[in-house]
Amino acid sequence: MCAHLAIVAPAWAGDGTVTATLAEASGPAAATPGDEALEEAVRAVPAAAPPVSPMRIRADSLLADGADWPAGTVGGQLDRDTTLVPYGKGALFVPALTNPLDEPPVTVLRGGQRVAEGTTGARIILSPGTYEVRVGSGTVDQRLRYQASVEEGHTTIIPVSWAGLAVHVVDEAYSSLRASYELIRVDDREYMGIGFGTDEQAGEPVTTWVMRPGLYKLVRLGDTYRARRDFATVRLVEGHHTHFLLVLKADSGEFAGGGEVPEDELFRARAGSFGSLVFGGDVTFNSRSGVPGLNDGLYFAFRGFLDARASLQIAKQPLLLRLQVEEGQSKGPNLPWQKSHDRVDLDALYVYQLKRGIGPYVRLGAETNVLSASRPFDEPTNVEVVDADGNVILASRNQESFELSSNFGLTTIKEGVGMNVRVFKSLFAETNVRAGVGARHRITNNLYEALDVGTSTTTFRRIPSSHQVGVELTVLAVARLTRWVLVNLELDSLFPFDNINNTVIELEASVALKLTSYVSVNYVVRYLRDRAIFLDKDRFEQDVLLRFSLEIF
């Protein structure tokens, strides 16, 4: 009875290339007492590779490798993998040290062309033949290279000759920190890449570096191998996964400490309930004199915001709650104070992960305005108010202002259920997509929009309440370009079942340049297409502001 496993026995070549010999695991009969897994032929790698002495490997020993890996033993990983090998095909298997989704992908080439790509910890289906397999972090030239033969009906296993590294970034209060670092291999001073800390306390996974064994140096972003301060070193051992704790000063990003730690000393995702609270604002002062179209004098504007988050454990999965409050006022010469920003947004999201990065979701959100808003006229003006059908329902003369919205003039309630998928994740960026069935309920309270602005009469339309049900699609993306630059994108859309022309598109994008831990320059763009509110026009806003913020907890 054939065990259907081919084992790649790696060896280091002089140029750093990993070459291999293959041994086929056969039936229980054995020529050598105690060697129950290996008997038949040993085949060398193609002649193009440096010569390597054949070696005999016990298959049972290989399958037992990884008892201390987070991903479990090689044998256990093979048992959990449900990939079926079709007739006439073979498979390649690269063991995982940690969660396969947190490790770099495996690339398979033939004749210099990429023929397949997969993850560690899962079989990659291939036609019989000889392939080049690239494993690990870094550029194409930095990744480990193997030559492996795949046979029909067999799974070729590549034994782990690399090392794994997980860098856990925390501040001096031992809280997870979204900060960056650079990694350099000491042996040849080769730059490996930029790494980022994650919010581990909220359950966000840490990316695993997969690299050659050896000594590595961590430095601040922008520093070089010759850095004499703000650096740390770690030695990686073949077949071992290392947890490295990097302590940074939150306000400056300076290294405060670091070293290898046992896995049981790491903090875990916080169980039960936890939360955070950030508040801040910005102030603008302008002086105008002799500017056409503007009154001479001082202009004032201020804005404040609050961002509160909480997480509650339900069925071992987090229910995420977020409250955002943004209020702003502005005043010009000889003009009353007017609101420039007024938004209160509460969102709840629950995702039950069937697998890492995929699972059903349920969400509920509500957004409203707290303050009323009025439109002043330069001179007494006649006002007409019409309903949705154009019928005049109110007329008044010689008005100095008109109230466009009362308190809580527009309340939007969003509901949705569907599937959440993490479609992309790297050291630098992450993208999630949600798709399902959603609903939008807009409840209006004395809400109006201007239709016709004349010299003597201005017409306003009363906006009615509305309800829509359809297919919703949400895209969330974040990119950490450097330690100082953060890009966020959120696209929320609804395609109604009754009328596709009433499609709702809501987009918010921002670029933040962090100056210090408390101060940043932000560029924010907001776009809204909603024909239930705005008949024939879209809403577009953009702001550039110097933002001050303080995290309470």
C-alpha cells in the first residue's frame, strides 16, 4: 500500500538557493528495522541545480514536525486540508508555521512562468512534472527557492527549512500599537521590508515573516543598517516560529525595548467588553480686507469631534459598536453663527467568521443631525414651500431667513445582512467587501431643499420620508503608506429592487499625515448620491484641516 507522499529534502546551496532531493514514501514493509515509512528510490534534483547528496528521511518523523507551531504538525495540517487531488494530477504541500492567511503566498513556476499560487497549509494541485517553488517574505529574489517533482496521485511535501517571525508592537503601557518598523538581514545587510503593528487586542492578526534562518535587525522607518540607536536584533532558527515584542514610545515612535518572548506571555485579544474614546477638534481664524465678494473683517470657524468604539463578545465573536459625533460652527462679519458640520452616527456590526476573513454579517446604523439649520437672506424675500408633487403648501412674504432643517431634521437608518469577505491583506494594506440585502429608512422632520432662488421669491421643496430595500455593497480599504501616512476609503451603496435609478452611493475617503501623536493634517472627501433626498444633484464636500486629537483610553 502506497503512502502517496513525496518528501523534499532541502539543502542550502552556496548562492542561498534551496535545492532538494526527493524520497518516495512507500508501504509498511521496510528494509531497515524501525524505518517503516521509507524504502524505495531516491531521485536527485534536475542537473541545473547544484549537486546534493541524497538523504533518507523518515516520513513519520516529518509528519510529526511542528508540534510547537501554532499551525500544528505537518500531519495534522494534511489531515485538515480537504483539497482533493483529481485523477491524473499531483499536489504540492508547503507546511504552515502559523495561520496560512497570515503568511506570504506560495508561488509555483515552470520554465520561468508562474503556473500556480496558493497558501501554506493547503495542497496546490499540479500536473506531474518538475517545478520551482518560491516560499517566504520579501522580493522575488529574496524568497526561498525549491526544485520539486510532482507525481500523479502523490503529494510532494517540502520540509520546513525556513523560520517564522511575528513582531508584536506595543507601547510602554503594553497596549497594541499601529506603528511601523523596517527589517534588515544582518548576514548580507539586505533590506527585507516594512512591517506594521496591528490592533491585536481587538483580535486583528499579526502578519508572519517567513525567512531564511539567521540574524535580523529591526530599525525605525527610514533608518539604515548602521543605526546605532532605536534598533533591536533577533536570531531566527530553522523550523522555529519566534515571537518578538517590540516596545515603542507612542508619541515619538522611538524604540523603548524589545526581545523574544514566549507565546504564553503575549497578550491575547481582549475577551468580554472593551472600548476606546478619542476626542479632538480644529479651529480656523481668517482676516479679510479688500477681497471681492467677501465682507471685510474676521472669520471664525471651529469644529469638534468624538470617536468612541466598543466591542462585546457574542458567541466568541466581537460585536463592534462605533459612535461618531462631529459638530462645527462658523461666523463671518455681520453674519450670525451658522453650523458648518452636524453629524451623529452610530453603527453596530457583527461578523461571525466561518473561516479567517470570511463569514456572514449583520449590521445596523443610524445617522442624524442634532441642531437646526437656517438660511439667511441678504434682503427680505418671499418664500414658497411645495410638496413632492409641486403643490404650494406654504407661502410667506418678506422673510429674513428660512429654516431648512429642524433638530433631527433627517434621520437615516441602515440595515443589512449578507457575507463579509477579506479580499486582500498585506503588510501595507487591507480590503474588506460586504455584500447582501440592505434597507435604508429616511425619516424627515421639517427638512427642505432650495429649488428656485429668485430675486424676490425663493421656492423650497419639503423632503418626504422614504424607504428602500435592495442589494447593498460595501467596500472598506485602508493603506498604511508609511508610519506617517494613512489612507482610508469607505464606499457604501444600495441598489433598490423597485428602481435602479434611485441607487444610493455614499463615499468617504481620507488621507492623514501624522505630525505627532496628537496632531495630523487631514484631507477628507465625501460624496453622496441619493435621489430620495436630492432630486437632481449630488452632494460633494472636501476639507483640509489641521486636526488635534487625544485618546482617553
